[in-house]
Amino acid sequence: MSDNDTRREQIVRAWEDAWDRGETAGMEALLSPDYRRITATNQDGENREQFLAVIQTTREAFPDLTTVVDEIVIEGDHAAIRW
């Protein structure tokens, strides 16, 4: 198994734990302290703590939420998720 395959598995596990179960510890450990989440509506981005708070708020509003990771692109030490 390649390093990228291992990283993909770690990312999917952390993503599913956070978004599907509200367990954000894995996501927090995975994300760099200088993490930025850029979206179409927020070009300045959210920092790691803001992103984790969004997950918790979303889980409170939609406790039965499940997500599907469609694609993970890894380049160097950066990764992008399309879901």
C-alpha cells in the first residue's frame, strides 16, 4: 500500500468520524494548526477551530447526517476532499 493510500484511509476515517458521528478528535489531529478551509462563499477561509465548530453545529442541526467522500486529491503534504 502506498503512502497516499494510507493517507486516503486516514482522511476518510477522520472525515466519517467527524461528519457522520460528531467525533472530531481524529480530524483535529489530522489537520495542520494553520489549516484553512476555502469555500465558494468564504474565500478568506475558516481556520481549524472554526471548521471543527462548523462540524459540531451541523451535527447538532442534522444528527442523522451521513456523508460520502467522492474524491481525495493528494499532492505533497496537501489534500483536497470532494464530497
